[in-house]
Amino acid sequence: MTGGAVPGPDGKLRCPWGLSAEEYVTYHDEEWGRPVHGDDALFERLCLEAFQSGLSWITILRRRDSFRTAFDDFKIASVAAFTDADKERLLADPGIIRNRAKVEATLANARVLADWSAGELDTLIWSYAPDAAKRPAPRTIADVPAVTDESTALAKALKKRGLRFIGPTTAYALMQACGLVDDHLSDCVARGAAAPAP
């Protein structure tokens, strides 16, 4: 997909990927690119983006409820307390992605984050939000980057603090999903629906 915004069933223009599967329409219109705050909420997005690595996002989206159940709604304190028995339970759960490295990284990351101060993850992630005024709205999908200087720096900062399974591409996907950047196309109905928070 390299084109511009396309009309959906309601005639409104949207990013092409937002119409490529039924589940994407609501996600595109109501979630993607809207500011997300809160340590647990951002931990969930970090985890899901890591699980998505190498897969299509629709694969994760269709399993999100199962992921939330399996990981106790991604409450950092709860996941940090998971035992080896919990790990084996997760690796046997057909409702999630049963990738050992990703499961182990999720548990290890929770243990790291459990020692952080309240709001510390939120503050760190949002400190890498670029100046929206200096980023032109993408006109086509081809104008949307996969990696930026900010995502590279964010991934480096998270790794330095002990977090695993987060590279520049995953970090940028997180930034897009959580509203640090607005990568809805210039003609998309969802463009600017929720301006990035400071």
C-alpha cells in the first residue's frame, strides 16, 4: 500500500490499512494515533507491539482480549509477580502468541518496570514525542516512516534501562499507536482527531 486516503463504506476518507480488515476500522478511527497515558496502559502497548514483531497487527488485534486475560490486563505489578508456572501457562495458551522469547521478555520487562516510580514509564516514553509542528502530515502511505531518530533514541533509552525486545521499528509503532505522532494521512477523517498531549 503506497497510495493516499481511500473512501470507506460511509464515504469518508481513511488510511488504506484502516479498511483492509473489518476489525481495523474501529481501531483506526477510535484508537490508533490517540494519546495513551498511564504506566500499565503503555506497558500493554509495549508488550503487544513486541508480540506483533514479525507478524501482522491484525493477528494481535484479534487476540487482544485473550492477551489481556492471560496477562491480568497488563498490570505491571501483577505480571512482575508471575511465576514459572504462569510462564508455562502462557506458553500453553492458544489465545495468545506462544513465542517463548516474547513471553519471557514480557515477564522480565514487568519485573524491571515494577521497580520504577509511578509515572516514570509514561514520562520517559512521552519525552521522545517529536514536535508535531515540525512534522508534515503524510499524504500517502509511502510518506510514513518505519523508523525515526526519535524512535531509535526511545528504543535505546528503554534498552539502557533494562527492557528487552524493543527496537527502533517497534518503538515507532508504539509512538504511532499511542499518539506520540499522528501518522493518519492528510486527507484521513481521523487526522488530528486527538492532538498529541504534551
